[in-house]
Amino acid sequence: MPDPIRERLTGLRRDLHRYPEPGWCEFWTTARLVEEVERIGVDELAVGPEAYDPEDRMAIPPEDRIEEWFERARERGVDDDLLTTMAGGNTGAVAVLDRGDGPAVGLRVDIDGLFIEESGEPGHLPADEEFRSETGETMHACGHDAHVTWGLATLEAIAESDFSGRLVVFFQPAEEVSGGGHPMAESPYCADLDYLFAVHVGLDHPTGEVVAGIQKPLAMCHVDVNIRGTSAHAGKAPEEGNNAIHALGTAIESVYGIPRHSEGMTRVNVGRVEGGTASNVIAEHVDAVAEARGETTEVMEYAKSELIHRFETAAELHGCEADATVESESPRADSDPELAEVVAQTAEGVDGVDTVLPAADFGASEDATFLMNRVQADGGLATYLVVGTDHPTSHHTPTFDVDERSLDHGVDLLTESILAVAEDGP
Ligand SMILES: [Zn+2]
């Protein structure tokens, strides 16, 4: 990549790191990346509803949260017109370079942060070098600040190259809640792509290591449940109540007893419950948040329907009613070996990369799989690659950080891989 691009990587990443926003609330982040895209100069730029149908969004947060981050972005100086375009939580953008004959290549990066308070302890580099999160409650604890940086710098490097073809960069919101992959995949910008690269930093791979194509991400779904019963005095007339907490207890026992599936591994979890009022009141109402995962989309569907069925029947047993809503989900998708091979070969020539793994199992979930499935269904090839980074602690912890050397590695690898498929195909 040209030197001026390389020299800006760290500053740009740190700028993004200072202000992480949660899913569908990335108003400032979108504005910041739009500013960069406009500086670079592209043939098409679509923001929020110009890029996807808002109806396709999943896991949309409550209105008051969207409003709060919208106002914060306004106070932070985001342009009114841009804010109007994104109103209601329609964040993210798609940037397109149209450079003559050649293949259509997609690059997908995600842009959201997490509700984690970032460490201020000495020894945590963002604290020591004064670029830790300024929001107090959110953090780029998964490296999506590095992903946005890669997306922008790769766009710029390709714009300055002799690339011939079409490059579509997806700056996708709400990955952490599996909410943004679906609308981006349904977008006209995702139609008829010949190649798609999706990318993540770290994931326990050290600096200098590259995984050319991830296999076996787990299909997953998030389910919200609420159980409604009837309250009564726990001492005077317990028989007049329908106990929502008792129903929840029965449901939880039963959910963890869903049989394993012969066609692949499954996971279930009830991750948060809330309800009831006092020891002497039969509880009228409880809420729960649960998830199901599966090695294939089919076994995830099995675990999901069993999970919902068990909440409903446990509620019924106790004279209550359960409402289950699937908040979001993502399918399984695998990297195409032919395209992963291009990444592997390119990685061999990238400065600072010393280990190249052709493939690795993912073990977690990702909603880039929606875009991968779309591209593969249209006859194109997709790969999900990992650029290693020495992270001091695990993803999603208050002391997570990215080794900034991997910023260079990611941009070089993505740029050269895009140029390689544009010139020679896989
Ligand atoms: Zn992530």
C-alpha cells in the first residue's frame, strides 16, 4: 500500500477506538467513515436506508437507546443531513468503486462496539496512550475498530491501484447482535458478486498468523421470552396464582435437557432472567433471554424450535403463557477453498506474516454468513479470513487490545488478494 495510507492507519484506528457505539447506534462511527470515504473519492456511496431495506434489520434495540446515541452523535458534531438519513437506527454504509471491466468483488467489515467498560488500568495500552473509550460504557472489545480501518485503507489502496472491476465495501452495523448481516445480504449491493472477502482480527491467532478460510461457524439464534401468569398472595391464597417463576424454572431445566442431534453438535443457553417482585407474591411476569446454536443451520433450527416449545409447554403446565420472539439469527456458511487458496498464496508474500493456515474451525458465530450464503447462491466464491493479532486478553474483555502491527498486515493482505482475483481469478 502507498506510504501515506500506511502512516494513517494507527491514528485512524485510535480515533475509532475512542468512540465505540452499540449495534444500530453507530451514528458517529458511520459519519466518521463516510468522511474518509468522501476524502478517498468513490463512484457510489450509500448510507443506511440507501444501502439496505430497514425492514430487513434484526435485533433492533429499544427506541430510547437509539435516541440517546443519536443525540450523543449530534453533540459530537455529526452533520444534520447525515443524521436525518440514519434516523431510527439506520446506520452503516456501502462504498463502491467502479473501475471498468473485471469481476465484482465484495469486502465486508463490521463496525459496532460492545457494552463493556474499558479498563483504565496502567498497562492497558489504550489507557497508557490515552485513546481508551470516552463513552464510559461501551468498548471496541472485539477489534471492529481495526476492521473499519482495514475497510477504509483497503478501499483507498484499491482506488489508487490499477484495479479493473467493481469493488463493494460493506461497513456493516450490529454484528455483535447478529442484526446487520441479513439486511446487507439482501441489499442490491450484494447481488451478483463474483468474490466476497469477510475478515476478523485476532480470535486467538497471534500477530503474523493468517487463516485463509474459516470453516464451521455455528449457526445461531437469539430468543427473547416472556412468561405471564397471575399474581396472588403467597401465604393466604397461593392456589389462586399462576406462578411465572415456577414456569421459568421448569422451562430452564427442560431447555438444558434438549437431546443432542445425530447430525451435528448443538448448544443452548439461558443467559439472563428477570422477574418477580417480593417473597410473598406469586410472580406474575418474568423475562428470559436464550440462545441456540448448531453445527449446521438445520440442527440450529432443531435446537431453536425445541427451546421455544419447552418454554411454551412449561408455561402451560403452570397455567401461564409464554411469548417467544426470535430477535436475530445467522446461518452456517463455509469458506470456498479456491478463494481461501488465493488468500493463502497472497499471505505468503505479505511483510510480517510468518504463518499461514489454509483453514481453521471457528467455534463461534458470525452473521457475515448471510453475505457468504448470498454470494455462493449467486454462483460466486466467499471466504472468511482471520488476520492474527497478539491480544493481551480474550475478545469481549475490558483489557482486550489489538497489536497495531496487524493493521498493516490486514490492509496488505486484503488489497493484494483483491488485486489477485481481479487479475487472474482464483
Ligand atoms: Zn467481532
